[in-house]
Amino acid sequence: MSLDVSPQLLAEAEQGKVREEDFVETVRTSLPYAYDLVARLADELLAGSAEFADNRTPPPSERERGQLLRALSSDAIRGSLERHFGVALAFQNCHRVAAFHPEARGGETHRRFTSPRSQILNQSPGFRDC
């Protein structure tokens, strides 16, 4: 299971209402590595003048890599993190996450980062089975 959902949040979901703040808090406590990485990238992006902030450092273990993959492969989790931190996320390989300003989505730099060419150039034998 990727998220540790409290009985209260589960009951709310069963009734049809989930506050996004509660969902994000569940993500923060369930997937702390992924949450903290996105938070750091958002802080770097918003504090600087670069077009995006990205992570090139592999996670310390498969546990953290799994958290990152679960967070970024789920539309609900990824979307909530983007809204919470005010960024647009892009993802390559097993750990290269980038945070862009939301209005940059679809722009030249974002398209270049998310292009098949960029994905191919960012490959290495170590990433083939991650």
C-alpha cells in the first residue's frame, strides 16, 4: 500500500468528501522522501531565477525510490503536490524530478525537458532496471 490512510480520512472518502489538505498531509506522512524532495525543489524554484529546479541525485535506497515512483505515477498525488506547492512537476527515469512554474508547462524549456530526446539523453545502464 502506498498511503497510510487514517480511519477518519477513509470514512470521509466513503462519504464522498476529502479535503485536499488532508490528502496532502497523508502523502507527507506516507511518502516523506517524495514529499520532501518536491518541497525542496519548489523552494529552490521559487527562491531563484532559474526556469526550473531539478534533482539529479538518486534516492538513498529502493524504499525512497519507491516513494518517488508512487508519488509521481499517481495523478491524484502528483496533482495535489503540484497544487500544494504551486509548481508543475516533470519526471525522467527513476529520480530526476523537476519543478517548473505552472505557466511554464508546455513552454520551450518544459517541452525540451519532457521530450523523448531528453529522456534518451538522460539514460545510462544504471537506470535501465530502476
